[in-house]
Amino acid sequence: MTSRRDLLAGAAALSATLAFSSGARSQASSPPLPVVATFAILADFVARVGADRVVLTSLVAPGADAHVYSPTPADSRALAAARLVFVNGLGFEGWVNRLIASSGTKATIVTATAGVRPLKAEEGGQGHSHGSGGHGEVDPHAWQSVANAKIYVANIAAALISADPAGKDGFEARAKAYGTELDALDAEIRAGIARIPAARRRIITSHDAFQYFEKAYGIDFASPRGLSTSAEPSPQAVGRIIRQIKAEKIPAVFIENLSDERLMKRIADETGARIGGTLYADTLTPAGGPASTYIEMMRHNLRQLTAALA
């Protein structure tokens, strides 16, 4: 004979099941958020946390240069339709404020570097102007430190949860899982750099985009170019770099993927330094390339550095 306690327990279980099913249907039926990220590395972070809860547009495609990007009418339409717009900030996208204003978007603008401790542009660098609104002396390439990448991910997750509370559990779970991958990546980079003799941890690169990597991992980068890939180095800057390589016996020069490789080859020819390979700083490669995700980019750069210097 069924007791009243059994009937009550059954009713409670049925109620919980119905509530779960209703919540699952509600979450499944919620349309994905239209969101925009300004460039490929940032878009990769958003994709990892947002997954199928977002419809993501990256304004600057993989392989393209955000420093010199010219927005299109399609970009303006994407912003106008977006609920969230993720920007790097720190003056990286000098064109984005004008685009936001002209698009008339009502989207929430999320600065992914909020909470990052910015580094100043190195003395003698040419700054990061491009209409950056007063951030000309700040280095915007904060993602080059994996610890900073985790700040990006936390900011992205918080913004997505605020815009889509029904997806909270998924956003949090994916951000946590990705954070674990980033912790492993950070440890991998530290172990790789540790295998390079301390006296050889010095390189020349064509684009001054690695200060955060330098500070985090102990590789000394020098560059004849400023923080923007569009800034042409002066003859004096090139001469200074050549003298530095010879005087300090710097073992390798690296070509950044968005820069003109002829300059670095000239420096290598005049100094005898080895061309160490291509580093990715500001963008990813298209799918199938050696740096199609942030983690792949950082691992690729690590392999290039250790192969040339270890």
C-alpha cells in the first residue's frame, strides 16, 4: 500500500523533473546572442566561452592587421545588430570608437583588458597612436601574457552571463575549463624558456608587441619598430639595433607575421644573426595554419624561440 510519504516524495520528484525540463527547454529555445569581437585573438576567447550560445562576428579576420584596419559598412551593420561588442582597449583598435559611434549600436561595449595592469610603451618606441584617445604610450598587446589572457576570459564570461543569465552554468563551466588549459599553457611556456640558457634569452623582432611576454617569461625583446605595424622605423632606429646586435652578440632575429620581412633580413645580413622564424603577435592564422587559436599561437611562438635559442 502506497504511503502518504511515498506519494509526497513522488510528487516532489515529478515537480523537480518538470522544472528541470522546462528550464532545459527555455535554455535550448533562447536564441544565441549576436556578439562582435574586434579581432581574431579576442574572437577566439569569446568563442571558447560563448560556444553555441553566441553568434560571433570578428571584425578583423585571421591573418589581417588590426593596426591598419579600415572598417566596412558590414562592420557597422554587425555592431548595430549586436548585444555585446568586445574590444581589447588600451588603444589597440584606434578606429573602433568612431565605428561604434557611426553604427548607432545599443550594444554593451566590453573592454576585455579591464583589470589588466598595462605596460608603458618602451622608451624610444613610436607609440600606439591611431586615434587611441590618449593611450599613445600604453602597450595594448596584453594577451601576450597568459595570466592576462585569463583576465580577458573572466571579463568575457562575466559579460556573457550578464547578457544571457540562462546560459550562466555553461559560460562558467567553459571559462573554468579554458582557464585550466591556460594554466597548463603558462607552465609549458615557463618550462620551455627555462631550457634556454639565460645569456641567450635575447632576440630582435620586427614589431614591438612582446613586452608582456618579456615581463612574464624573461625573454628580452628589442625592436626597430614601434608598437604599431604601420610605423616605419627610422634609419637611426635600424642603425641602433644593428649596433646592439653586434655589441651584445644577440643570436637571432624574428620576423613578426604582419611585418615586412625585408627589414629583418637586412638586419640579419648585416649582423650575421640567425633568422629565427616567424612569430605571431596581433592575429591568428586561418584554420589549418600553425596559429589558428590563441593556445596554438603561443605554443608556435614558444617552439620558434626554443628552436633558435636553446
